[in-house]
Amino acid sequence: MKGYDYVEKMVYWMVGVLKINKKYSALLTAIIMTLALDTTMTFAMTTINSGWTAEFLQRFLKGWTIGFAVALPTSLLVIPLARMIVKRLTFG
């Protein structure tokens, strides 16, 4: 897939440059998931509710900040719970 070549190279570069202790993997996972989901949802909801206005960026950043502040602690609580539920529901 040609479209992902740039992203893949960027990720490999970041992994080569940034090495973080494994004990922070749960926090790092939650941060990455929160950034991706919060940015996507905030963009979608700001666009739907406000449209492309002169105040779009200001509203987006305000919504993103509030969303991130709520979503990160939620992710830190939900991800381990989801892993536990999946572990109990699956076999093999």
C-alpha cells in the first residue's frame, strides 16, 4: 500500500529515535489512542456543530482540550478493563 509508506517510515524513524521504558507502555498506549480518537471526534463534531467558520480553529482547540482531559483518564481506566473482559471471553 503506497499511501502508508510515508507514515510507516515516520513511525520507524520515531521508534528509532524515541525509546521509552516498557513500564510506560500502558500510559503510552492510552495517550496514542486518546490523541487519535479525540482529534477525530472533536474535528467531526466541531465541523457538524459549527461548520467552517472563522471561529472553527478556536472552537476545535477548546473542544479538543476538554475532550483530551476527559478521555485520557477514561482510557487509563477502560483499556485494562477491556483487556480483562476480552481475555475472559476468548480462548486459545
